[in-house]
Amino acid sequence: MQVGIGLPSGNPGTSNQLIFDWARRADVGPFTSLGVIDRLVYDSYEPLSTLAAVAAVTQRVKLATTIVIGPLHNNALLAKMSATLDALSEGRLVLGLAVGARKQDYEVAGIDYRTRGRRLTEQLSALRSLWEDGAIGPKTVSPRGPDLLIGGLSDQGYARMARYADGYVHGGGPPRAFARGADKARAAWRDAGRPGKPQIWAQGYFALGDEATLEAGYQYMRNYYAFTGPFAERIAAGLLTSPQSIAQFMRGYEEAGCDELVLFPSVPDIAQLERLADVLAGVGRRTR
Amino acid sequence: MKIAILGGGPAGLYSGLLIKKANPAHDITILERNAADVTYGWGVVFSDRTLASFQRADYKSYEQITNQFVIWDTIDVYYRGETISCRGHVIAGISRKSLLHILQKRCQELGISLRFSCEINDLAQLEAFDLLIAADGVNSIVRKTYAEQFGPTIEPGKAKYIWLGANKVLDAFTFIFRENEHGLFQVHAYPFSGTSSTFLVECDEASWLRAGLDKVDEAGSLAYCQKLLEDNLDGARLLSNNSKWINFPTLKTKTWHYRNRVLLGDAVHTAHFSIGSGTKLAMEDAIALSGALEQYSDLDSALNAYELERKPVVEVFQRAAAESQAYFETIKRYLGLDPMPFAFQLLTRSGRITYDDLRFRDVRFGEAVDRWHAEKADVLPAGELSPDTRQSVIFAPPPMFAPLTLRSLTLLNRIALSYRVEAFSPPSEEHPDRVLKDEASEIYKRARSDVGLILVGPIAVSEQGRMTPHDAGMYKEHQADAWKGIVRSVHNGSPAMIAVELNHAGRRGSTRPRAEGLDRPLREHNWPLLSASALPYTPLSQVPKEMNRADMEQVCNDFVRSASWAHRANVDILQLNMAHGYLLASFLSPLTNQRCDAYGGDLQSRLRFPLEVFDAVRAAWPENKPLSVALNTADCVNGGFTIDDAVIVARTLRAHGCDIIAVQVGQTTIESEPAYGRGFLTPFSERIRNEAGIPTIVGGYLTTSNEINTILAAGRADLCIVDSPDI
């Protein structure tokens, strides 16, 4: 399993400078990827343009969207933007797509929420063809375009993943929940007769530091997930707040067959990245 | 706080005593509509895990409860006059009356005011209280008053049941299955005091009506059950306590609290009695509620925390209960099983207990299961003995290592590996119709992993029937020769037998390799497609031609020719693909077959062409060799082919000489949504095997020996395809 780190681009108040510092520092290692999340109606950065900026200050790490809310985008434009990002980053883009969980984002974007599943299905089938046909540039590093991951927990989500994508992004939770999701993804993949295995990505949130830092982390989690109602509290309780809990979390995910785990900061402070790097070094994870 | 608790059952009393104990300053009143000594029902059961939580919550009542316990660890399954026993399931029972008595006394000790014979019809009477805890049962007046806020749904079960007692001493949790002229009756019986037991009698509505139980009173029902269970009661009397036949109501509630009113126990959720968790869940609710009230100073946070803690736990139990309930409601389909697999199936019905668990709990039972498989599993579900009925053995390997005989072929064991040829063929200019060299070594490697069967496919029956340009085929002489070589190396180098699946891709043909995604048409050199109807598979797919009679003859001849070449290549088992939306399957599904001729319409007509192909192949394939069909057992789309249809098709195929069904689902259209996950095909396999009486092969992402042994021992399939992550 490889371990990546999320950019603080989904944390309110993050400065442009912090994004650049964070990306440059992550590029040194031990992280293998930089992740971004997507949310329209929130004080957060847009994921694809953020990664474009980050591409300029990094050389090594994969740039992963976990995830972009696909149905909010026009298919051809999304194909063009991701091809551009792929070209700018020399093939480091991993494009994760899902329908997202918030109706409000659709309302503000003027997209019918009820059509989200169908739109994503069409989008997946369109993206590959648009990249491969080459009518829309720029040329991607791999002729088939960037790796495509799908998120989501519905039966349809897994079938869609196996049909069109290269892998699956799990949304978060304890290792046991991840294992169930990963099993579903592998079962769908095998059933579809796809060769090899799906790439399996996952994510978690962390906060490392004194009590005030942890409290800020919990605050962010409750705030970010307030749209889930009473579940925000339970999601917040899953925040990883000690080297021990991070180590066990990584072990659990690795044993359940995770290929890449992206840990997102709940506090937008470069010290968080340093502390996570120390934890990784402490459990013997180095740059690969 | 001034707290009113409505309902003096276990949930109400236990929550009262725990809240009062944590904070004696609370002023608590429990209101019960019955008198103190009137209670309904007989015994209740708890598992050891529940007892540990009682011990932490209130040691004093825990000690008194456990003093009164009857504890046992055996489950007996009485079926077809035989009793199968399995030990190691620690269960404790207590009479409901004793439990209530202990809790009442404890409440009084702590200074809780208990008011009996106090019926509340208007909640306005309780407005002076700061908190209203509604533990007033499944007919909760509080929940009904605020139905809009709580959002309850009640679904009545399909079966009828009655809760009786008996002055009989039992030494095990006892399942009794009895058939008489009216139908099948099952009994869940367990001890709860030194002298008496609970007897829950259940049957389906039709049997209940045939027995005339809708027309008799309490005494009449009692007399009927007494006679029914005469042999099991050994002279003991059944007892009634205002007992009535009802359909078990499953209650689910969206929200568990509203303002200062909170629901507890049966007032907020019920779970079918067959998993014996009603009182357990109610008392655990009480523990969680008192804990939350202690932890949070404001009521809203406390009630929120209570709901958040309990709701997911209860939902897990309700799912297990629903499965168990469905199992008992449809138990008739397992009546073809011998007592051993019948009992094993019963014990593992929830999916939470496996072969390894049972073996760990009771080695003797585990060994009896293994022995049964070694001696008898090679008997077809239809009941015929295979040619060589095995000698009795002392110790036997696990069920997965029992051999399987189909016609004159015996497989070494019940483990199969499937190998998809295209998956390992990169596109190549030099090999326009490759099967071969690379695949040969891959197949050989798999065959050498000590499996009983290696299943290779899909193999195209014609050039037009390929999915991708790189598919393996069996439509040219040199291909047949190549297969002969592969089969020879498998036979010479391993004990495995080899099955080959023949397929015509139909409207899923002419696509790119699956590494690039599913059903993506070729960029160039597409070939014309055939299907039952002229409907494209995806919006981007080519529109296939609706097959005419000549096309059908051609396709049928292609299958027959491939079958005879497969025989010449010494293939052991031939499998025809009628699954996943390929050509033959496109006839079966009403979603993809919209023909108006004799080959479309009702199920028999839709089955006509696939059956013609089957018959022609059966005639060409040697009598002594098994013929298998990969059958879609459900489309997993609204309006599609269902498992009920598949049972009929499987029965027909069996009558036409099919030896085994390889169970598949979905992929009929791109809207198909199977509920993927570990063992997702098993429920379909179980129904085909037990209702159509034909052996089955099942896959569906099985990766452990425990999953495979559990499936085989419960009679859910005969052969399992393993998806080892390392292969």
C-alpha cells in the first residue's frame, strides 16, 4: 500500500501559499500522492484547477481527485481539463469521479439531482472515447488517458466502476467498512471479466498535535459534514488523532487490500504534514 | 429531572433503575397498565455477550438474574424423525415473570415509584414531566400519538405463530419440524425455568387455514398443537396464556426521539423471534439511554447520542432477523435436504455463523458434517445414489474435499478455478484467432493447484460469436487440435478435470478487449451482430440483427460442431453459456427478447431456442459426459428475468439432460445492478439447487475455504469457484 496526503484545499481559510508549500513539501516524500476533494457550495478550492497549479511545483507525486463530482461538469470540457492536467503533470493525474452526496451542489450548478447516476454513467463512457479519439487535445501521456477511479457505495456504483473504470475510491470509515467496499469492488470486477485487479484507493482524516489542534480538527469535521445531520458527529469521531491510531488504521487498510490511502488534514497547517511524515517514517514507510 | 416511564416491561424497568442508580436525584415514575403480577409470555433468552453488558450496568440485578438462569449450550434440530445436535452455543433463559420480578424489586429498592394498573390514554396527563420514556411495547401510544415525527413502519410477517409454554424440561434449544396433512409446522422451543419451556409454533398461512386454526379459540389452538407435538412432548402439557395466532410485526422507526419523548425497546423496533433478541435489544437500549443521560447535561444531546449509538446496532439485528424470518417463511424449499445439511443450513442461515465457527464450537458436530459429506454428498439432490456409494469412514476431510460425480466423471474435490482466456491475451497481429501457447501454460498452472475442475471460457462457437477479435474459439480445425494439446497437458500433469464453456456473444460481440472497459465497440473491422431482438447493448453499440430461422439453424449447428470438437479434444465437461446477456441469454430475458414469433412472449417461448440448442448439443455430446449450463438466474433489473423464472428453466434443463448449472446474474443490460460482494451468487445458487433439484456451481468472489465449506455443507451448491486473490 502506498500512502498519500490530501491538500488542505477543502479547509476554509487555506491560503494559496499554503497550497504551494504543502505540495512542494509533499513532493519530497514519503507521500506518493496528493489528493483533493470536491464541494461546490463551501469555502474550498476547485480541485482540478488546484491540481493544475500544484502540477507546476511538483515533479514526483501522483495528483489524485478523490473525488470530483462528475455530473456537475460538461463531459467534453471535463475531458479537456483532465487531459490538460495530465499533460501538464506528465501523466501524474488520477481522476476519481463520483456523484457526490450533496443535493445543494447540484441545485446551485443548475443540474437535476435526480439524473446524477445516469449522467455519471454517460460521462464515464464518453471520457475514455474523448481521450482516445484525440480530437480533443492535448495529448495525454498514456494514449488511453489518465487512470479513472469511481467512488460511491450503491450497487450501481460498483457495476459502473467495473464496466468503465480502472479502480475504486472508498469514501472513508473504519477498516472493516473499507474491507466490505473493497470486496464489493473486486467482486464486481471479477464478475465483469476484467483482467487483473481494480486499483483500490481510500481516504481518511487526521489531526496531530495538542488538544487545541485536535479540537480544531473535530470542529472542521463537524462543520464539513454538517450536511449529514446527526452522522457528522460519528464521522468526526473517526478522526485519526494519534500516531498509534494512524498506524493501526494504515495496517487495517493495507490488510484489506488498499493500494493507495490518502490521508487528509483536518487542520490547514504545514506542521500537520510534517507530523504525518514523522508518523510514516516511524512505522517504516518511506518514499517508493 | 422528573421522568415518566411508560410501560413496566424489561425495557421500562431496566432504564428506570439504571437512570436512578446513576443519579438518585432524578424523580422517576413507572406507569404500567397491567397489575403487578400479570405478565404475558413465557421465557426470554440472552447470549453471553448480553450478560456481560448487564454485569457492567447493574451488578445486583445481574447477579439475581443469573441465579435464576437456565443455561444450556446445545441446539437440537428435530427433522424427519431424526435429531441432529450441535453444542457450544451458550444461551441462557429466564422466565419473563422472574425477570420482571427482579427488576421491579430493584426499582423499588432504589426509590422509583411504580404504579400498576395505570392506563394512560391521553399523553396530556404526562405533561408535567421533563422526560417521557416510552417503553410501552409494539403498540406504543407515544409512538402512535407522534407517528408523524417518529416515522414508524410496521410490516407483518407472512407466517402465523403462537407463543405457548409447556411444563416440559428441555435440555437444549430445540427446533422441531413436523409435517402433517395440513402442512409444515416448525417449533422453536427452549427452557426457561427448572420445570417449564417456551414453545413457539409457526406455520405458513395456507397450512394454518387448512388446519382450521382460523376458526378455533384458544383452547382449540392449544389442543391442535398438543396433538401435533405429541411425540416431542413425551406426555407434557402445552400451556396457553392469552396466546393468539399472529403474524410477527416488524417495526422500524425513522427517528427515535422527539423533543423530550424517547422510544425504547419494542416501542421503537422489533426483530423476528427466531433470533431471540427482543428483550436483549430492549435492555441494551436501556443501558445506552441511561449512559447517554449521564454523559450529556442537555437532554437533546443525550437523546441524540442514544439514538446514534443504538440505531445502527439495532439495524444490524433487524437485517439478520429479516433473513432468519425469510428463511423460516420459505423453509419448504429445503425439505429435500437430508437432516445433516438441513440442520447445517438452519444453523448458518443468518450468514454470521460459518463452518469454521461450528467446528470450533463443537468438534464432534464438525466431524459428523465432514463424515456425512464423505459418505453421502455424492448423492444427487434428486435423491439417486451415485454408482459407488462410499464406505463409512471414521474421519473425513472438510466438505470441499469430497469428490463429486457427474455421469461417469468424478471430480477429485469441490473446488473449481475459472480461467478467462481473453483476459490474458494482449492484442497481437500474429495471432488473429489465438487460443494458445501463453494460455496453455496459464491453464496448466491453474490445473496444478489441486483443484477438482478447471473451467475455461468463454470460447466462441463461430467467428461472429466472438466478443473481441482476440477471443479463443472452437470453430476451426486447428483450434480443436490446440485444445487437444491443452487438455492433454492438464490430464497428464494434474488430477483436475477440464470444462470448456461455449459461447456466442450475440449483441455483446465485436468489442474491444475488456482491459479497455466493457462493451466498447471496435474502432474498425466491426462484424455484424445477432440477437433475439434488434436492440443495441449500449447506446454506442451496433444494432444487432433480429435472428431469423436460418440464423438460428446456423448458430445451433455452430454449437454442435464446437461440441463435437470439444469431445475430440477430450474435454471432460462442456458448458453452454446462457448468461450475462450473450446470445442464448438474450432469448431468455423479456427485456432483450421482444419477438412476436414462437421464440418470444412467455417464458416457455423465450426458452425455446436456447433449449433447441441445448438438445442438439446434448445429442452430439457423449451420453457419459456431463453437460453444464451457465445460466443467468436473475437479470437484477426491474421487469427482467427473475430467480423464479430461472428455477423453471433449470428444472426444464434438468429434464432435458443438463447435469449441473453454473449460477450467474446480471449483465443482461447495462442497467443490471447485482448486489456485488462476497458470495453474492450464493442465494441464487441455493434456490436453483434446492428448488429445481439440480447440482450447481457457484462463484461470486469466494476466497476462503471457510466460505466454500459453509456453502457446501449447507447444500447451497455442489462445486465452488474460488477467486483466490493470489491467482
